[in-house]
Amino acid sequence: MAVTDIATWTYDHGFRLDPIVRSLLDTDFYKLLMLQMIRHLYPDVQATFALINRTKSVRLADDIDEAELRAQLDHARTIRFSKKEPIWLAGNSFAGQARIFKPDFIAWLADFRLPDY
């Protein structure tokens, strides 16, 4: 089995793409809770997500290269939950509540992928 030198991998910017998102668990936990709620209460409704920049003094388009953003988004769309990640979600307690994610939602996550943008 190949051993990855994490320090070199992390700091070597010679890679074609140093992905910001490396797992679907990198998302805000609240988003997963909302996804479960929407899927259970409104299974036939298509929901959308939007980014709201609440700091008007920071002009994101001036600081973020569009090609780099698209490369990161394209990469994020290739990520799937590993076999261990839904098991981890299912087995943990959050805010004092055990099994906050329902078994059918956990099973559904196995095929989850981020949509087109």
C-alpha cells in the first residue's frame, strides 16, 4: 500500500488542483439536517441553494478567479460519500439526540451527488 506524505501533499501547490472540498462531510452540518428535512417533508419539490455574501465590503468576484472556482465546483461534484461516512453519521449523537439521521436518509446518501450549477 502506498503511503502518502501528507505534509508534502498539503503544501505542494504543484498539484493540478488542491481541492478545498475533500469530503461531502466538509459541508455545514446544518445543510445535512436541512437536506434530510426537505427530502422527508417535500420529496417532490426541487430545492435550490444560493450563496449570500453578508459582508458587502468584500467583493468576492474581485478576489476569486472564476476558472478556479469552476474547477473547485467541478471537483466537488465528483465526490461521493465513502462507505464509512454515512455509517459515521448514523452512529453519532448530535446535540444530545442519538440517531438524528433516519436510516432511509442514510441509505439515500450512498448515491447522493451534488447537482449541476
